[in-house]
Amino acid sequence: MSTQMRAVLMTGAPATGKSTVGRLVARALRAALLDQDVVTGPLVEAMGADLDGPSGAALRRARYESIVATAEDCLSVGVAAVLVAPFTTERSSAAALRAIASRFAAVEATTTLVWLTAPAEVLVQRMLDRGASRDRGKLTDPDTYFASALLAPPTVPHVAVDATVDPETQLDNILASLP
């Protein structure tokens, strides 16, 4: 693993362990951890915003801009960044991922997209175990929820990581894959 400045984008379906493994990656890289739920969640909650409502697309853009711009600032002063978010658009659109990677390249950082993957039945059990309010809607009809493209792998270059193995093994696999 080189000392090159880097941004690591942690993506995957809900309950794959993005936050848990992202924290491990950030610690190993001595990087800033920018978890979308932590950075923007309190503001979204205070606004009473409905992420699935009519203003959902604009809110999504603002939430992602918040963590990407913060990462860009970190990278510009020599601090690596680990961004934790679903990155649904970026994992299916080369242009969207390229837009972020270009911003990070402008401050001389590489970008790696990490895809955490696990079967739907594992994710449902994890959601039941964590009991988070954000999962209630997903658990009303998990078969339909997970039948969407949610579990489809990214169509852009990425590092695939089996989220059913222990987090330390996931960390080792991620670190070994970084440029």
C-alpha cells in the first residue's frame, strides 16, 4: 500500500456494513471518515425532510455534495478521506463516478469505489438485529425491496468485498486492493 493521497468510496446495500468497515478503513489509512448519515442525517431530520418525497432528488444532490466537498477539502490539505454512502448513481453511471474522481484528481488524489455485497437474507437479518427506524419500510416487504437493482453490482470499476466475512478480513481485502 503506497502513501498516495486517496479517497475511498464505501458503497453497498443497506446493512452491508458500510459504516463499520468504513471506520476500519479510515483508521487504517489515518483518513477522515465522512459518513453521509452522520454528516447530513441530523439536518435532514431537523428539516423533517422526506427523502422519497418530491424534494428527494434535490436533497440527495445536497447530501452527496456535502460529503464530496468535505472530502475534497480534506484531500486538498493532505488528509485522505473515506466516504460512506449508498452511491447508487455513482455505482451505475461512469459519468457520475468520473465527476467525483475528477474533483479528487484535481487535488492529486486517487478514487477507489468499494462495493460491499451480501445476500438479501443476510441483510434482512442484519436490519432486524439493528432495529433502526430507517429500515422499517424496507422490512415491510423485503422480497420486493431487494428484488430491485439494489443488490446488482456496480457497472463501473470497483473493488468487490464479501460483506459476510469478518470486518478485519474485509479491511485486509480492501487495503490490498488500493493503488
